[in-house]
Amino acid sequence: MTAERIASVIAALPLPVLLIGPDERVRAANRLVDPILGTDLIEKHYITAVRQPAVIAAIAETRRSLKPGIARYTGRDGSRDTIYRVSLAAADGDVLLTFEDQTATEEAGQMRRDFVANVSHELRTPLTALLGFIETLSGAARDDPAARDRFLGIMAHEANRMTRLVDDLMSLSRVEEDERVRPREHVDLGALLSSVIKGLEPQANAAGVNVTLDLVASDEMVPGDAGQLVQVFTNLVENAIKYGAFGREVTVQLLPREMNQRLRGDAVQVSVTDRGDGIAEHHIARLTERFYRVDNHRSREVGGTGLGLAIVKHIINRHRGRLLIESEEGQGTKVSVFLPSQPVS
């Protein structure tokens, strides 16, 4: 087969491909390999073209044994690491390399490992506490009513904490399952927000917080899942009460629909604003990550699981909306939800 014919065949392949000739120089490469290894590879020695010891060693072994091989190539795409599975095969003195992008698979695997580690960590603390108190109540505190009552109260608190974590994990799983299914029912946001605030009155009163509902637009209807939207706004108002406004004020505002460039259409805005201590800028981008907390001790103390905003993000994604968090230390926090006012196809 002529060099031109080889080049045209390789150019038509759907994967990044590199062909190394018997003289150890690159005979052909398609354009898909350019972002990985760079351009102008033809006639370069394969060591200069590939530049990674693991792949170079795999090429040498395939040339020697004439058996297929596998190697791992690590690259860089801007600020992101990329991982490729390189398959090698020998043919008539040539060595053919194909590159398969494994970055998404590697990231998903790392996310699963991190998730399991975080869940294990979150459950280990209350379980350790429960086991310790059970041991104490079975021994030294068996006949001490005061200690027994105090320990049982702590045990109930830790058990409730585990229950909240399991409930949030199940909720997150359900939301992720439904994320691709568009909600179609029509939801009255004004009535929904009034119901959410009414349900949180006992918690607000206990914290000395006045929650004000400002219905600039009182009759806005959006396509949505009412149960999930209740979950979203309950979480946001509850966070404002717990973390941002002890003894102060929280304002919930429903604004009329207007054109939103990010959503490419009309959208309704709901904002939850507190006058608390605010959040440092470097935390804001990570607030919707699973188990990410600005203040671990305080979050656990008030019953936070670290999953609330992750659930909120997934629900808003399902509604094809947008979540915007704005905060300044010492000035409070404003969380805005933008929901399309028309069904999204």
C-alpha cells in the first residue's frame, strides 16, 4: 500500500491514530491525534513524537514481540488532565497506535471513590458515638439516671443525624435518576413559596429570624415538579435561617419573568437574601459539591449533611434553570434561582 493510500485510510478512522514505520519514524497520523501529540509529526522519531516513557516502552515491546500492547498516556487540555488508553498492534514491520479518551471514565471512578469515602466518614462519627454511649450505658452509667438521660439525648441526636444523611442520599439518587425527564406540570410559585415559609415558621421563630415574602409577581406559573421545587426553596430558606441570619431577617423575593440570556428565553427569578456573615469568595464555586462545607463544625452542629445544595443543583438542572450564589463577607448572601417560564424541549 502506498504512503498516500495509508495516509488517507488513517485520516478516515474515527479515533486518534499514529503509525510508526520500520525505521522508527512516524509514517502517518490523522488530525484527531493533533490535540494529543501536536502537529507536524510525520518523519519524526517516535520517541520525539510520543515523549512519554510508558508509551515509548510499550512501542519498543510491541516492535520486539509483535504482540498487541496497552499503555496509558497522560495529557493536558487547558487546566484539565486527560487520560488516554493507547492500544498498540504490529503489522508488517509497522506499529499502529490508537488513542481512546478515558478521561470521563477516570473522573467518574474518582467521583465514586470520593463519594464512598465521604459517606463512610460522615457515618463513622455518629456510629462511633452511639457505640461508645451504648457501652457506657451498659456499664458505668447503668444505674445513673442523670447520665443515662443525657446520653440517650445525645444518642437520639446522632441517630437523627444518620437518618437525615440517609434521607438526603436517597433524595439525591432519585433526583439524579429524574434529571433527564422534563417536568411538565404548572406550578404557582407564589403559593408554593408562601407554603414553604409557613412550614419553616417554627424554625425561624426559634432562631429569632423574621422571614419576609416579597411577591413582586404574585401569579407567576412555571413548568415544574412542585415537590422538588418545595425541596429547593425549603433548603435555601432553611440555610439562610441556620447559617446567615440568627436574630436577623431573611427576604424571599419573587420577581416577574424577563428575558434571561443564559437560559435563552423568559425566566422567573426567586431570590433568598440573608444579612448574615457572608461567605468568602473562594468557597462560592464549591458550595454545590457533595459534602462541601464552609464550616464543618457549625454545619454538623445545626444538622447539615453537606448534600443540600448538591440536591438543589440537580433539581434546578432538571428544570433547565440556573442557580446563582452571590455573597460578600460581612454583607450577607443572596441565592437566586432562575426558572424558565415556558417548557423547555
